[in-house]
Amino acid sequence: MRKENLLIITFFHFIIATIVASCARMGQPDGGWYDDDPPKVIGSSPLDQSANVHSKKITIFFDEYIKLEDASNKVIVSPPQLEMPEIKAAGKRIIVELKDTLKENTTYTIDFSDAITDNNEGNPMGNYTYCFSTGEQIDTFEVAGYVLDASNLEPIKGIMVGLYDDLADSAFKTKPVLRVSRTDGSGHFVVKGVAPGKYRAYALKDADGDFVFNQKSEMVAFRHDIYEPSWKPDTRVDTVWRDSLHIDALLQVPYTHFLPDDVTLLAFTQTQTDRYLLKTERKDANKFSMYFSYGHPELPVIKGLNFDADSAFVIETGEKQDTIHYWLRDTTLVNQDTLRMEISYMMTDTLGVLVNQTDTVDVLAKTPYEKRMKEKAKELEKWEKEQEKKKKRGEKYDSIYKEKPLEPKFNLPQTMTPENKVTVEMPTPLARCDTSMVHLYSMIDSVWYESTCTFEPIEYKLREYRILADWKPGIEYSLEIDSAAFEDIYGKVSDPFKQGVKIDTEEKYSSLKLTLSGIPDTVQVIVQLLNASDAVVKETRLEKKVATFKYVKPDKYYVRALVDLNGNGIWDTGDYDKDLQAEAVYYYPREIECKEKWDVTQNWNVLSTPIHKQKPAKITKQKPDAAKKLKNRNIQRAQELGIQYVRSEKIKVNSEK
């Protein structure tokens, strides 16, 4: 090869390498501009808004390489697809392949939400919806609103919302929804592509993906309201930002306002009434437990197969009777590692009918008898060594090992309000309780006087008791219980107990009085005072439209009202089959500050604020989705270069000094 040709080839290779290296640079080391523009749709096949479409494959073209984020959750196809469509990004395209047979004369919408961004900078395209029709026209109406948890008005994210033009109650349980959407982080939804007509709206946390309410465990919301979609011309205010801190302009923008846009659905999960045995266990040697999915007034019948079950147990069960504890009376049974038994109980069969079921079970102690004896021997050996050391040092020591006494748990703070509830929890069921050995003394003018108190069991709680007394503000009390006042079924007795308690004066607290309106006088209402975690601090019943809270610690609070239709003192869920909505819940929409020595009074019309706006943001746990924003990095780049950057036209203008 000639020398001249070799030089030419070498120079040509150098030029190509320089160009490639320049093109391969990432970022802007030379002071160039970033791509701040979001992706744009430049075409599609079939065309967007097309009619008489029969192709199940849709391709959407963009002006740059794009990414599609979390398509399975963010992209909604309506009408709902029983077979999951295939949705993928490929370079500058998005390809959607529908698997279900297309319905005749139907508008199809593919709502991408904010799932589309450019590939390099992550600039969001914003909400985008593609649509086509298999008939002659495109349906363009929209129905929007919110889905909230009926129990606490929390927005529910990701729940399906559907419309039916079949207005019968049975439609929701027999056929898939007609149009569908899904809620965002604010509980907000928009059902698009709706035809003129009359509809009912439902929400469903669809466990099996069939778009039908067929499982009691599925969260559901329904209303009997009938909606007729409409529209009107309207204007909204759009903000044009000069940069991240400064507003450039406020623009009045005309738009089509679709109605209704405030449908509010309150979702609940029905009480699971199907009854079956969940498990049996014996964590402690002296008792075993049965756990059922739902309670029943008839307790299981137990027949011992390797022991005598007659009078063998003290039975402890709660109000619902879905959890049952069997305390073994006889220490011989306590020491027996395996209790084989036949249990008969009521169970729901495959037809939903309660029938008698008999099972044979072996209930094993979690810690075997031999291991328990070894641990006890170690404890005794440790005690003996300690006493021997005391003896050698000439200290007082014990020669007889004493079993641990019965140790009740006293819920008695050293300082409390007159409203505090004093309770006592026993570790094991009692065989004897001598209330004459429970004493309460009060100090008046530096002299102790005996006061009246009552020691009584708490209903549905076998091992819990309460101490009732007329606690006076500013008075000091002493609760004293004699030795051996309590004895359990194993013969353990309690040690003496003594504790002082001071009742605070009213001056340390605030009071809150709420006058409610908007609720019928005939219904009972529970009003709850809540802390910053949405947890109940105090609760009271509404009396003559007034709820009063005394002895409120100085702090910031929130308020919730529960309409107690059946008067059972708790919030009750709904039941679709019984056409029963969950009991109504309302939130006072603002924070209430209570200060020491203050009496706070508020009027509250529970209907004055729309239900989806009532719960204060500070105690709402489900936060709105973070809005995707253009990065606008060229603004910062322009500041570094000392020039002005106009993003919309990509014009760089020297800034005036």
C-alpha cells in the first residue's frame, strides 16, 4: 500500500473516532442543553379517536425513545379485559395487543395515566388516553369521584371502580362491569369513554380478576344513586411557572367539564360469617386455645380420649366467642404433654349452612414436661446457691423455697384524672376473690380516711376486674389490698399491694364541647377525640346534640363521629346481600387545639363539608401520589451560564446586567 493512501486512511479513522466520541458523551460537560421536553405522540395505528376499528393490535408512535412504568397497574383498558392485554414499550413505540374479543358498537379507552416518560431524562408525558370505537361514534362522557374506606374515610388507592347500565342489584354479582377505572393515591377515579345513558357505580377490590363481586372477602362499595353523564363548558386557572419558585402567569383556560365529578363511594369488607376452625394451640402448659373464623353461642363439646374431660377446664371466651381458652384445672393434666380429644362444633359447609363437625385432634404442649422440670430444677439450684452465699456472709437467708405468688397486673397510674379506669388483670383464673380485703383511703387535710370503692369483674373478661370509686380532683388516694386477697385455681395467692395515686386538679386540663347538627335526633352517635395518629384518646355519646370531653390534656386533636344505628357501641360494617351500608362516619375537617385552663366550644354540621374532603390531611395515612414533574434542568444550566432560558421555544437570551 502506498504511503499517501495509508496517511489518508489513518486520518479518516481519526475523524470518525472523534465524531463517535463526541456523540457518546453523556450529560452536558460542554455546557450544552438538556432535553427538557416530554415525549409527544406523532401518530398511531389505528388512528386515535378512530371509528369502525376491528384490529386488536394498537401501535402508538412517539417523537423520541420512551419508557412505560408499571403498565400492569397504571394502564387501564375499558371495557375491562378478562384476559390480560399485552402492553409494552419498544423504542419509540408502545404496542398494545388486546386478547378479548372486541364488543360491537363500543368505545374502547386505554388510559396510560402518567406511566409514559422519555427514556433519557425521565420527563413525564402527563396523563394520556388513547381511544377508538368498534362502532360509528366515539363515546366521550366521563364519570369521576372518590372511593374512601367507610370505617375511617381513608382514600383507597388502586381499587377498581365500575359502571353498570343494568340497574338491577344482581348485575354486580352476575356480570362484569361495563366501564372501569382505578383510584389513585387520593382515592380519585375517572371512568372514561362513557355513552349517554343511566348508570350505577360500584367499587370492588377484585381478588380473582373476574370484575364481579363473588367473594365476601372482597372490599366493596355501592350506591343506589343513578347517574346520567353530561357536560358543560367551563374554565379553569392554569399556572405558568417562570421557575420552581416564581409564577409567570395565571391563565383562564376553557375546558369541557364532565359531570358527575363528585361520586363518593364508601367501601367496606363484610363480616366473615363462615365458621371454621382455624387452629388449636397450647403455648402454655396450663391451657390450650381454639381459634375460629367466626363465633357461635354454642361452645365446642370436648370428649377426652386420653384424659377425663369432665370438669377438667375453666373456660375463658370473649364476647364474640371466636377465641376460646381452656384452662386446665388439674396439675396432672398440666404435666401431660399430649391431650388427645374429640371436639364437636358448628361449622359452615360448602353450601353456607351451619352443620355439626367432629374432629380428632392432638394438642401438644409447646414446652415438654421434661424440659419444664429441667428449667425449674435450674431455678431451684440458682436459688439454693444464692441462699448459701447469704448464709456464709452472715446475712438473712431462707431455708424453704417459696413458689412465686400470684401476680395481678394493676392498671393504676400514680397520677390520673377522675375519668381514668382502674383495672386489674389476673394471670390465671381465680378460685377465690375476697373483695373485703380491697381498701381505698383518701387524704383530706393531712388525715387518711377510708373511702368507698367497688371491686367487680368485667363482663366477657374472665380474668379482668375494675375498681370503681368517686375520684375527686386534687385528692390523694391510697389503694391497699391485703395479702391472700386473691387465689387462683392452682392455689397461688397474691401478696399485699399498696400504691398511692394523685388525682389532678381541673386547672391542668382543657375541656371541649361540640354541638353537632346534620344528624337525625333519633339515632345514637359516638363522638371520638383523636390524636395525631388517628387513634382514639377519648370517646363519649352525643347527648341532646352535644358531646362534652372533660380533662383533656393540652394538645392538638381531631374529632370523629360514628352513627351507631344499632346502639351496640361500635362501628359496624355493611352487607351487600342485605342492602346494608356501613354505619356512617364523619370527621371534623380541622384541627382543634386544647390548652390548659381553656374551655373550647365548637359547632359542627357534619354535612357542611363534602365527605371526601372531611378527613384532615395531617392524619390521613394514604397520601396523594407524588406528581411527576418536568426536571427543567436547563433553567439551572442557564443560570450557570448567566443567560435566560425560555423552555417552550428553546430560545436562549442574554440576561440584562
